[in-house]
Amino acid sequence: MAPRLATTLENRVAAIRDLAETGQPGRAVAATRNLIELVTARMESGRLDQGKGIEILAAADVVVQRLALLPRPSPTESTSPPPPPEEHEGKGKDKGEGHGHDEAGKDGHGND
């Protein structure tokens, strides 16, 4: 295997490992599938020895199987921040000053 190809493959494997270790199994699987495509293409073009390519593909298959075993976040879990707290009665600008309308729509003066 050419040194440049070996370095490329090693870098891709390291990136896959980082994705898996940082809790990104979906991205790790996608990167592993890209690696499989690269290895397959290099084997077909003769730039990668068949025996070495098959070893890499077998190892990649194991990685995909193991990543499938990792727990996935539930759909109800959210990474977005919670909504701001709602304002409660009594905190508005005109609340509690005795001006405005009562529930029946009549003018109120706060002296009832």
C-alpha cells in the first residue's frame, strides 16, 4: 500500500474513532461507509492490495455493527435550550394599578 493511501486511511479511521467516542454514532457510521467506498474503489483500481483491502473492509463492517449497538438519543430529548419562563399575572405594565376594564368590559377605577 502506498504511504499516502495508508496515511489517508489512518486519518479516516482516527476520525471515525473520534466521532464514536464523542457520542456521534450516526456520523461515525456515515464516515465508515465512506471509508468502505474508498477502500473498494482503491481495490478495484489496483491501488490497494486485495488482501489488505479485505482486511480493512472486514474491520469496517465490525465497526458498523458495534456502532449500531450504541444507544441513540430518544426523539423526546432535545439539545435546544428550554423556552423562556412565561410571565404570570401581576407582572404586566398595567396590572394592579386599578385602571383598565373589568371582566364585563366596564371601565374600572380600582375602588370597587
